[in-house]
Amino acid sequence: MAPTLKKLLPVFPLSILSFCFFFFLFHSTQSIFSFSRISSHTTHHHHHPLDPLTPSELNITRSIILTSYAGSIPNLTFHYVGLDEPDKPDILSWLSNHTSTTKPLPRRVFVIARLNKQTHEIILDLSTKLIISDQIYSGHGYPILTLEEQTAASELPLTHPPFMESIKARGLNISEVVCSTYTVGWFGERKSSRVLKIQCFYTNGTANFYVRPLEGITVVVDLDEMKIKEYYDRLKVPVPTTEDTEYRLSKQKPPFGPRLNSATILQPEGPGFVIEGHSIRWANWAFHLGFDVRAGPIISLASIYDLEKQKYRRVLYRAYVSELFVPYMDPTEDWYFKTFIDAGEFGFGQSAVSLKPMEDCPAQAVFMDGYYARQDGKSVQISNVFCIFEQYAGNVMWRHTESDIPGEVITEVRQEVSLVVRSVSTVGNYDYMMDWEFKPSGSIKVSVGLTGILEVKGMSYTHADQIKEDVHGTLVAENTIGVYHDHFLSYHLDLDVDGEANSFVKTSLETRRVTDNVSPRRSYWTTTSETAKTESEARIRLGLKPADLVVSNQNKKTKVGNPIGYRLIPGSMTSPLLSDDDYPQIRGAFTKYNVWVTPYNKSEKWAGGLYADQSRGEDTLAMWSLRNREIENKDIVMWYTMGFHHAPYQEDFPIMPTLSSGFELRPANFFERNPVLKTKSPEILVNSINHNRRAGAFHGV
Ligand SMILES: *[C@@H]1O[C@H](CO)[C@@H](O)[C@H](O)[C@H]1NC(C)=O
Ligand SMILES: *[C@@H]1O[C@H](CO)[C@@H](O)[C@H](O)[C@H]1NC(C)=O
Ligand SMILES: *[C@@H]1O[C@H](CO)[C@@H](O)[C@H](O)[C@H]1NC(C)=O
Ligand SMILES: *[C@@H]1O[C@H](CO)[C@@H](O)[C@H](O)[C@H]1NC(C)=O
Ligand SMILES: *[C@@H]1O[C@H](CO)[C@@H](O)[C@H](O)[C@H]1NC(C)=O
Ligand SMILES: [Cu+2]
């Protein structure tokens, strides 16, 4: 779960597949093996008010706080340090007025720190170097766990005599044991303290230790004291010894899998986008890309250029993954607590990893770094945390063949090229690949790919026929159960469709009977639209009945009179299967509906609450929404939750091929007509030597 074991993981070899590029394509000396980087923190002089904190700003934050807590330095730990962004009206007026001489907006930092077993919320100003407020949080729940405390906790068992005994009793070698940290959830306890649970694995020389659990051993660590509080060794289960669980290419033996040729796009003129600081312009899009230790990527101020109106029009104010909820479905002693709220417990940005050029991203990608404050407040760089690239997957943006005009055949095709911003967060065993894809047609396609390693449970079974009871998972290998679980991702989508005052319109598709005798038809469908007046009217469980969901600006209409809008095209319609009164579901209540709409409120950012670790569901989207505020013709935020019910299959073992899902935000009467009617296909693609190949006439290499 927790990425505490980074230092133990091997450095991967650079080659992964036998690449076979079409070298004869390259007439120029340009090498596709060179890759570009954007050094985002050194090049820009003016801050965009939404720029993430730079290393020197993190530095200043640290010194302001340490100065004010002079006596307590060794025990103060930083759990969240992020931009306290200016209020939305200030940003919008800065945007519309600013010139190179405009005074920048104040830079403020929001810090959550722990000191003497208390959680402090500190806001400070970077220009005056003053602390503006410092309050002790007295509610339930705890902040993001730092990597350092997880590492420290995960090492405690290795020198804990009862644990060492347990290892010896199993005939194992303690030098081959590694441990990982698990948040404990909340199960109705009245009192709580800042603890986590630890479970351990037997590496036995492999990198894939997650598939070798030491089942039955659980250690409870008090994080404030960094001491083992409880120790359990309940079960004697064989450590799964399955062969072939290695995933490092360097450790594999032949025969190897199918040989894959590379498909690369050529950009002799370089990328077609411009990056200034964190602002990105490409084709008809302009947006800002930020990094936050909790959310990971944050897309802000996305606007699209309207060829007819000759101006940029706003689509999104801010969008990011607000929370994840990953409950496991095994209610037994060593598993019941595994009900993770990943962003708030582990930091989706803190868990972001450096992308591998040429492998995580295509050859033409450009990279950007991210920075966050570690436990002692010093800045940590995640190099290549984002890659940005133009994607052409051979798809068609639009086409038509017209053969009904006598004497001629007309075929018009436009290739679909899009811009992708990619990042990967590896939360312990799981890897989440996050893409934000901007299309010239005005669509924003958001997708997540799940890959990495299953969380498995050791059991004595070696064949499915032996299993008579519910083992809460699939026997994916001998002694190895891939445990059932869910992944829910909740996206905060603050659409500002051509302005802030928006409404949420649900257009239901309903069957009608033909009642009179004018038609031979007996039925048809038609639409009825309702504009949600309050939050309760905008909570939607998808998949129950067909509906189009549109965030619309009722104050602006197209020439023919339709309100302009953007619609949500959901990919996943998954709803939770836990009962409403179950503790994990109370904490993860934001998953109860796939879609929620709330009025914009700067402090309502995290769908699972600001303090997710051991939260009690008091500060979730579901609670805010109970106020049932008005949302018509207001600045509103749409929250979309996509989910995966994951019953593992053997192919998910020992490492899981990517499973993707996503959703699209697509213009809905936003433009007067197809906005890519006059878009030309890129010339670079026309040069491809492949255009004449025909099946049968071509023999692959
Ligand atoms: C951070 O501060 C230290 C001194 O406290 C300084 O040596 C270092 O250069 C600073 N780093 C940045 C990136 O500003
Ligand atoms: C820091 O924590 C340790 C151990 O919990 C304690 O003994 C010490 O007094 C603390 N120091 C300060 C300055 O609070
Ligand atoms: C235990 O593992 C370590 C590290 O892999 C190895 O050096 C050592 O020889 C092993 N000890 C025994 C008794 O097998
Ligand atoms: C460790 O690896 C060896 C050699 O592959 C194997 O024989 C042994 O069963 C493994 N032990 C465990 C506990 O996984
Ligand atoms: C904003 O949200 C917070 C948290 O839900 C709430 O306490 C506050 O009253 C809200 N502010 C407004 C203006 O509604
Ligand atoms: Cu899964």
C-alpha cells in the first residue's frame, strides 16, 4: 500500500521490448531518442497565481515555520504543504486585467503540520514572510502520512523480538523480509490515535515481494511515538512460493512474448505546443498544469479558441482527482481494515513517480518536474512527473465518403491528433496512469489506467476444487488469493462554461407510446430536460435510466437559441456495493452517487474530507451536499466518480496488464457548428511510408 520500500526496489533496465523503429524513415539527423525537458522552476519570472510552490518557496515556507516554532524543530513534521490559491474572483480578475506590470497576487501557502500529537493548520504569506493563521485542528482524522514515517514504521518489526521469533519459527531468513504500511480505517471506535498497521513479505530474492505475504502477522505502530503498540501472529499459512512472479526483463528467461514493432510519430518541426512556466498552449487549447502533493496533476483555466468568435472561451476553472477509495472485500481479521482513501492518506502527488522517457510516454514527449515538501519541510523533486505529448493513434476525427453523387466519389477524412498530459501515481502495489487528453473538437478525455501488482492473501489452497468457503477473492496462483476490491476515483470538475454562472441540466430519454392512429409505429423516445435547482436534484446514479448530463450556461445561447454547455460522457457507471451503514462506506460516501453538483466553495476540495486517515465521514462530499444548496445559475462544481469492481483473474498475476476507463467532457451546443470543420490534417502524418501497405503484400519483420 504505502510506497515505503522505494529504496529496496531495483533500478529497471532501460530496454524493455525489442524496439524495431523504422530507421530508414529518418532523413534528417534528428534522433527520436533525444527527449526534451521543461525546467519549469528556473525559466519564468512572473508567477501565474496558480503555479505550484517552487523549491525556493517550499524552502521559505519551511524556514518561516521553523523560526516561529524555534524550540520544537526536531518534532515538527510537515504533512501537507501546498499553494493556498487566491480566491477565484481574484484569479479571474487578474486574468482579465494582467499585463507585465500588474502586481502579482499574494502567494500564500497552506501547511498541515504535526507537533506534540496535534495537527496544526497554518496559512502563511510568502511575500511578507508572515504566518497569517495557525490553528489546531481538533476534529477527527489525521493528515497525509509522510513517506519518512511510513519507512520508519515499516522497519520497526525487523528488530522487534516477537516478530523475529515468528520469522524464525517459519524457518525464514529475516534479511529477506520487507514490510509495508497500511492505514487502519475507522470502525466505530470512539477514541483513536495516530496508528497504522504493518504487514510483511518474504522477498526470497524477487522484486515482486507483494505476492509473498507473511499472512497472519499484523503489527500496529503508533506514529506519534514511532513504537510498536500491538503485535499479532495468528496464522500459519505457507508463504506462496509460485515461480515466475518476476517482472524485471533482466530476470526473464526465454521464450519471450510477441515481438512488437514501434509505432512512432515524427515531428521534424518539433512539438506543436508551447509551454511557458506551467501554462500550455496547443492547437485551439490553452490551460495551466499544476502539481499538488495530494492531488497530483491539477488542470486549471482550460479555454478553447473559438474560430468564429475569434476568442478563447473558458471551459474549466479547475479539475483534478479529488479522492480515491479502495476498499477490500475481505472482512476477516487481517484484512477488514483495508479500506484505503489513497489521496488523503498517501498523497496522490506524493505517490507520483518519475516517468521513463520512451516507455511511459512516446518519443516526442516533453517532461516537467514536480516538487513537494518532505516531512522535514525540505523540497523533494520528482523529475519527469508529467509528460506532455501530441498523440496520434491512427484514429479519425471525422470522415465521410459520398458516393451518391453521380460520376464522383468524395472522401474527406481528418486525422485525430490530441494533446495528452500524463502522470503515474504508484500507491504501494498499484499504479494509476492518469491521462488528461485535449482534443481539437473541444473534448477533454480523462482516463485512468490501473496496473501494477494485486494485493494478495496467502492461503493453503493450491487448487480451486479445494475451496469450499468464500475466500473473498480468486485463486490466482498456488497459495495466492487475489482479493476482491474496488477502485473509485472522484474527479473535482469545476466547469465554467463561458463564465461562472452555470446550471446542471439533466435531459432524460424516455419511451413514449404512440396513442393515436397516425403512425404505424407503436413507440419512440424523446427527451425531457430538467434544470437542477438544488444539490439533491443533481445526485445521480448512472446506468439506471438514460440521460444526458450537461453543465450549461443558460445566460448564453447559440444563434439558434440553444443554451451553451458541456456534457459529461461517463465511462464507468459503477456504484458501491457496501451497505450505507458500513464504516468504510460512511467514510467513502462520496461514491454513493456517480455525479454530484455543489456550489463552488474554495474549501470544499477533498471529496473524502481534508483529514482522510481514520476519518469518520463527517467532512465528505455527501455531508456538504446535505445542505441542499441552490445550484441554478451559480458557480457550480460537478463531481464525477468512476469506479471499478475488481474481481481478479489469473492474468492480473504476477503483474496486471493495464485496465483503463475514463470519461469525456464534450461541447454541447457550445459551438455554432463542428469546431474542427476547417481543421487540416497534419502534414507530418501524410509523409508516412506506410500509406501504401496492403495486407498480403507486406511481410512483417
Ligand atoms: C533552500 O535553503 C537553503 C538554506 O536554508 C539553501 O542553501 C538552498 O539553496 C535553498 N534551496 C532553494 C532551492 O532555494
Ligand atoms: C520530541 O519528541 C520526543 C519523543 O517523543 C520528546 O522526548 C521530546 O521532548 C520532544 N521534543 C520537543 C522539543 O518537543
Ligand atoms: C539470509 O539472507 C541474506 C540476504 O539475502 C543472506 O546474505 C544470508 O546468507 C541469508 N542467511 C541464511 C541463513 O540463509
Ligand atoms: C525461496 O526460493 C527458493 C528457490 O527458488 C525456493 O526453493 C523456496 O521454496 C523459496 N522459499 C520461500 C519460503 O518462498
Ligand atoms: C464552504 O464550505 C465549508 C465546508 O463545507 C463550510 O464550512 C462553509 O460554510 C462554506 N462556505 C459557504 C460560503 O458556504
Ligand atoms: Cu484492482
